[in-house]
Amino acid sequence: MSGSPVTEFVSEQALRMASSEGYSSNIDEFLAYSLELVPVFLEIGALVREQQQTSVLADITLASTCRDQPFKILHHLQNMLQSVQAHSTSKPSDIATVTEQDEYMRVNETYHLAAMLQIYQRVLRLPSSSDEIQEIVHRILTILPEITLRNSPCPGTVLLFPLFCAGCGAEEKDDRLKVRSILSKMSELYRLDAVKSCMRILDDVWSGGSLHKVSSSNLGWEKLVEGTTDIILY
């Protein structure tokens, strides 16, 4: 799999499946985030596709048809995030313990934040050092260490996406250590190739290796995961 967003056909299929359940703000027990995020992720994917089709490395600019759309999506996400942080989102009703319910709430918040990072990093192409990106990175890395990783079904099994988003924007040593610590625990518990792939990519970025220039200038995550890499990025 690559860092390129899914095709329009796959997006339409995903929307059809999600819409059959209704775009509820309730947290899905399997995904650990609200279904209302599904169309938002697919909108972001469409913007990234347009970027890929219209941009050239010598002159990367937003396509004329999508200059306003990223900001509309960001505004929508900010409103959604306010509801999440105000605990207006319903917790999964089938989860037994209060602790796990609270963890689902926290993971849901990180997915909303990660969606915003996708726009800042992959569409607007802000540098990692920007205030917008650093504020979100710090927030995600404040939340994720609070999630208990268990060797059983739990919200911790779906942390990879927001964690990798934050890792790509992590500039400070302490933030990178937090990312590395969680990835190491996930690798030990879940033995997922995707976790190892993320760690290899982030190690190269953080060490100033061949991918550092791509990450620091945010030319697009598709450059981070060219070829066959076991990781899905929206």
C-alpha cells in the first residue's frame, strides 16, 4: 500500500457503506472514532488526489478549484472537535468499563486532530515547525500516552494513524520519544508490520536521512511511503 489516497471508486463505496449506518457522531466500537469523520477523511483524500494531479515539484501550489475547500473542512472539523471535547459525543454503549469508554473518547479526539493535521501537512503543505502543526502534535501526544495498550481488543489497537500523523510533525525530542515509546509497545504487543514500517520511516525523517527534506518541507506523505509499504494513510 502507498501513501496515495484511495481512488474515487473506493471512496464512493466507503461512503455508501458508512451512510447505511448514518453519519452519527456516536463513536463506532470497531473504528474507535465517529462515523461522521468518514466523509471528512474522503474529502481530504479528494483534495490530496487533486494536489497530486495538478502540482509539480518545482511549483507546488493549491489547485484553483480547492483553495477554499481546505479551510471549510478545517472549520467543520473545529466545530466537531468542540463537541467531542465537550463530551457531547456518545460513548460506545457495548463497552463494559468506564475506563475503556473514556479511552474511546480520547482516541476519537485524536482522529479529529489527525484529520486537521492531514490538511495542514498534505494539502496546505505547512512546515512541521508551524504553530498550527505543533499545537496539534502536542495535543495528540498528550492524549495517546493515556491510552492503555492491552494484548486484547482495545482502543489501543487503532492508535497508529493519529500517532504517525503526530510523528511526522514532531520536532521536539520529548515528542519523538513519546511516539517511539508507543510504537515500540504496539510492535511488541501486536506484531504488526505497519508499526515497523512507520518506525522505519520516522527514524529516517528524524535522523535527517533521505526522507528528511521531504518531511520538513511537507511535499506530501506519498513521498514518505513510495513503493510497497504496509501502512494506510488517508
